[in-house]
Amino acid sequence: MQPFKNILLVAEGKPAERTALKRAVSLAKMNHAQLTVFSVVKSLPRDVQILITAVPPGELQALAIEKHREHIEQFIAPLQNEGASVAVKVVAGSPFIQIIRDVLRHNRDLVMITAEERKSRLKELLFGSTSMHLMRKCPCPVWVVKPGDGKHYARILAAVDIGIENRQTAELADRIVGLAILLARRERSRLHIVHTWDVWSEGFVRERAGIPRAEVEELMLGIRRMHESGLRDLLKKHDLRRVPHRVHILKGDPGMIIPKIAERERVGLIVMGTVGRTGIGGLLIGNTAEKVLRQINCSVLTAKPEGFVTPVTLDEQPD
């Protein structure tokens, strides 16, 4: 797995974003990577454009962008004074659309963003709308950083579906493990590799299909062995030497198992996919991934398979 070389950090210049800024600068320095801090201001509402006549709308928008650029430059100034080379870019529009368009135009290989806490009826959720849009639609990996994370992650969890019947899912699992190992080495972390398996309609098979109990148990054993073999084959492709790690292969719902292991092991970062077994069109957001994201309280790095095509398209005005 190649290190990140063209990093986009999304920030508004808020104090809570300093954790992500420091981590992005450290990662860029280590990888000799290009780092751009990217911020989006709101487009002028139509009523403002109509009612303010003293200044043309274009000039007013440009002034808002310039004032925000000054704010971002002040935000990153302490790290630039330490020798970090950071570019700044400010645009107007819808945040997630402008972020993804920048990724497409400039071939970014990582987007980093601070987790945006938001409230639901039941609890506070760590991931707000921009983060969720990016995890659904951004073609490159998206790293959502929890405010207040320490200097390094003591424990990282890689959640993988080995894709026994789906090549794209298998390729994604390979990518997730590669990313997790890369980061575990950099962070000197203990790596937990988690894979779950289950049986189609187990209750029906056990109780109503008329299959003898011994055959059902043999079926369960065979499926488990198939998954164990597939996971072993996946891990053989990767160099896990000098990476303290533990492999978990568990029966059950990944949307429930992954958050439990993450909490039990005090995981700081989860590396996972957001495209599921149904292929490129079958986004797991709203299913397994959303289950996980609604329950975890740590940073997350999400990836998609090679060939993922974002629904966001470039506008007509290149930058």
C-alpha cells in the first residue's frame, strides 16, 4: 500500500479542528506529501443578491472568500512557522460537492475532516452530514478525525468482508488491510483485524427446513472454515511482521460486533469500507456501515473499491 501523497484537509478554522490539522501535517511531513487545507463558504443567498445593490454580488462573494481565507491562514500559521508547507484553498458552494470536485480535479488520495457532532432523537452522533456525504460519495479514502484524539492511535481496527462471492468486495478487503497495516506501522499501534460470518436464514435451516441436526452443524462448520480459509489467504498477501495484531473471526451481525469489539479494545481508529457485497452500486451506508457509524465513538477511515464512480460531477468552471 503506497503512502498518501496528495492530502486534502477540510477545515473551517475552528479550535476543535486542530487535532486533524496536526495529524494531517504530521502525515504529510512523513510521506513528503502535498497538503492543502480546503474550506467552503456559503454561496450568497438569492435574496441578498437582489437586495444589496451597493456592491455587485460577485465582489461580495469574493470578499467573503478572501476574509475566510485570512481566517484559515491564521488558523494554520503556528504549524507553518514550524516549517510545514500547507496550501490554502477557499471556495463557495455546497461543502461535500466542492470537496469531491476538488478531489476529482487534483487527484487527491486522502480527504481528512474533523467529526461533526450532531444530535438525533436518541443520542449524539459523531458524524454529521458532510462526513456522511463524503463517506458515501468521495472516490478516495476519507478519514474522519474525532476531536481530541491523542498524538497516535494505540489500537486500530480493520473491519473486512473477504468477499467470497464478490471480487470487488474481496479487492476492497485487500485495500482496507493494506491501509490499516500502513497506519498501524506509522502509529506503532496494535492492529485488530475483524471479520464476521453468518448463515442465510439460520433459524429456518435449523427449525423448519427438515435438515437433520448433524447436517446443519456440518454446514455451520463448513461455512466457518470457508471464511477462515479466505481470511488466511487475504492476510498472506500482507506483511504483518513487526505489527502487533490479533485476528477476530466471529459469527453474527457485523453492525453489532464491530462496535462492541471497538469499545472493548478501546480502539482509536476503525478502517472500514462503505461499499458492500452488492458491488459498486450497493452502498453500505444505511445498512451495515451506518449501524457501525451510529454506535462508535472513535475516528474512522473509510475506503471504496478501485473503480468506484462518484455521483458528483465536475462543474463547468475549472479552478
